[in-house]
Amino acid sequence: MRNILNVLHALSLTMLGFSTVLLFPLAVSLYFEDGAHNAFLISLGISLGISAVLWKLTSSSKAELNARNGLLLVSLVWLVFPLIASLPFVIDASIEGYSLSFTHAYYEAMSGITTTGGSVLNNISALPPSVNIWRVTLIWVGGMGILVLAVAVMPLLGVGGYQIMRGEIPGPMKEEKLTPRIAGTAKALYTIYISISTLCVISYRLAGLSWFDAWCHAASTMALGGFSIYDDGFLHYDSPMVDAVACVFMVLAGISFATHYNVLRHRNLRYYITCPQTKVFVGIMVLGGLGVSAWLYFDGIYPSMLEALRFGMFNTISLATTTGFANADYLHWPVLLPVLMLMLGSFSSSAGSTGGGIKLIRVIVIFKQIGAELRKVLHPHAVCPVKLHRRIVPPAIISSIMVFVLVFVIMNVVLTGVMVVSGLDFTTASSAVFASLSNIGPGLGAVGPMSNYSGLSDFQIWVCTFAMLIGRLEFFTVLVLFTPGFWKK
């Protein structure tokens, strides 16, 4: 009981901090006089009130959390934050004409905080400006939260990718962190995240967007989230320059922020080259985009190679980085292309980035392990360790990676089966689950790039919401809570 109170006390503090984010859309609403200010004001009051009461009731429980309690806190945070974030959507009298059911509101909030980018809102451009600001701010804040998970929580799970990421960090920081304390690590990563986000806003502005549109799309771009303030996404702008800015910053956000940190700290670009993830990631973006573009051109989808490059590169990078932006309805392309782009989204992002999916470093280790097994077939007595950056990857981490990928596959199969049984066609069901687990956002069929998840039933929406949560928290953070051993002393 004492440990639970410690967790709840920490939760109350995080809730207090998150509640203050509501001040931003409140200020925007007052500035634009869009009529939504009451929604944010009431939501702020409810959130602060509950947080304060919880803090008061648990104020005598301030002990430092152990690893087990930390995992419980993370799951609670990712469940409670969407609850707070959904409040403005369900206060009927505040956002006239745009109030949602609790199911849809919670989905929209979860999609933002997990940086998935799927939506149940229609006619998005008609939303009050403050509501659109709130949606993209959730994604941007969610991206910052993912960086904290990368350095403070995921290494506790033993799921492979993040142990390798922290092991890549060179120099005197031998405690498997960028800086000696996690607070310092988070500060360093946040500084980089905020700095690149600022550059992204300026770049969008120079490309012709208003400051409002620039912030909204920069927030989604840097968090690899994919929320847009228009139903047709980047197709609304029809601007090669805007598309190019998005591609550059999606690639930057898909690279491990630990690598960005090392480049900036040592003022040496070689860390991009020596990082085992970055060179493969960039290669996938370039070759995948060129391959899709060539297919589009030679299949006659676009009359010029330049046009095919524009749409092929943008949509490939967008899906491969789990962003989910679209500047074309790629469901009208040859059927294998959107399937291929979705598959890239399941693994292409680097561990330590704001992207979702399996993470590239795990796939690299798996292929290296396959190579090692093939060498053992030829040389049965040979010792063939798997190495990354001249370091041996321990067998325990390789095993955990295999288990993680297996769980990813199993969850896809099980949840797709649940969606099909609930009445959804297979294409929509499988792609909705896959896109949710990988935090990509748009899928195929009825949840394609020019539509959304609003046509799904409440039950199907909750399945996707659950998939987004466990996918973003790397499965084990949530699933371990359902094991009896977790609750034993």
C-alpha cells in the first residue's frame, strides 16, 4: 500500500505539471476569441483540482520510486494524461458543434500523446484555432515524453533497443546515460528537441506558411505525429517547398536524439556516420523513397520524374518515420506501394527518436544474428558474436529483441482477429491495428490517408486506443502489470 501511495504522489505531481499545458490553448482561445476558452478553463480547473487533492492525500508518501513502481507510474501517466487532454472535447457547451463522445475524445487525446496521429475528427479546418493548437501541442509534448522514456524507463524493461542505444554513447559517460543524472539527460534532449522544433517552425514560415500553420505542422513533424489542421493534410498546400521542409525535419526527428547530442556536444558530424542506426536509417529513407518514386514514374502515375520524386519521397519518408502526413491519396497508387510504406513504418525509426514501431536497431541486430547463424552452419566450431560499433551485443539482449518482435507479431494477429470478428473488413482491420501498434496513424481501406477512424465502432476505437498505448510503451511496460509477480512483494 505504501508503494502505491508513493506512485500516486508522483502521479499527482506529473498531473499538476501537465495541467499547466492547458494554459497555452486557453491563451490562444482568448487571443483569437474563438469561443473555446471555457472548455480549456473548466478542464484546467478540473485537472488542477484533482491533482491537488491527490497530492494532499498522498503528501506523506514521498519516497524514491524503485524500478517496479516506475513502470507502474509510466503506465498510469499514459492513461491519465489522455483523460485530462480529452476534457476540452467532451465539455459540450464549450466547443459548440465539435463536442465528442468520451470514446472519441479519449482516442483523439491518446493518439496525440502517443504521437500516433490517427484522428476521429472531421472538418478539422473548421475547428476553433485553440482546439487545433491543443491537438498538435499534445503531439509535441508527447514527443518530449518519449525522449524521457528512452533514457529513464525503457532500459529497465530489458527489451533490447534502448540498452543498445545507451551503450552507443561514447566518452566518459559510463553510467549508460548521456549525462550523470537522468534530469540532466532529459534537459539535454529537451534542449535539442526544442531547438530543432524552433528551426522547423522558421523553415515552414519561410516556405510560405503562416506562423499558426507553421507551429502546428512543426509540432507534428518533430514528434513524428502527423496531426494536420486540414482534412487533406499537406495536399492542402500543394507546395514542393513545404513538402521538402517536412521531409528534412521528419528525417532529423527519426534519428536518435542521443546521436544529435553527441554531434552537437563534440561538434563532429562523424557521429552520424559511426552510429549504426543513422546510416541505415538514412539509406532506407533515400532508397525507399527513390524506389517508390521510380515505380510511380514508370507505372505512369505521374508524368514527370520530378513530380514522382516529390510525392514518392514525401509519403515514403512520412510513413517510414511513423509520421503519417500525406500530400497524395496513395491508396490510388499500385497496391504494393502503400503496403511497402506501411511495412517500413514498423521498423525504420531509430531507438531514441520520437518515432514508433519496432525500432531499427532491433532489426539490425536480428540481421546480424542471422548472419552469425549462417556462419556457424559453415563453421560449426566458430565463435560468432554479434557486434555493433565494435562492441559485442550480449546474448540476453539478442534474446529480448527476438521476444519483443514475436510479441509485436502476436499482438498484430490477435488484435486484427478481434477487429475482424467485430465486423471490420480485413484490409481496414489489419492496417488499423498495424498503424496503431506502430504509431503510424493512417492505414489502408477505410482508415486511409484521406479518411480517418471516425467510421469505426466504439469497440473498434477502444481496440485501436489500446494498441496505440501498448505500442508506444513497447508492450512490456503495460503487459507486465497483468502478471501476478508484478504485484507480489
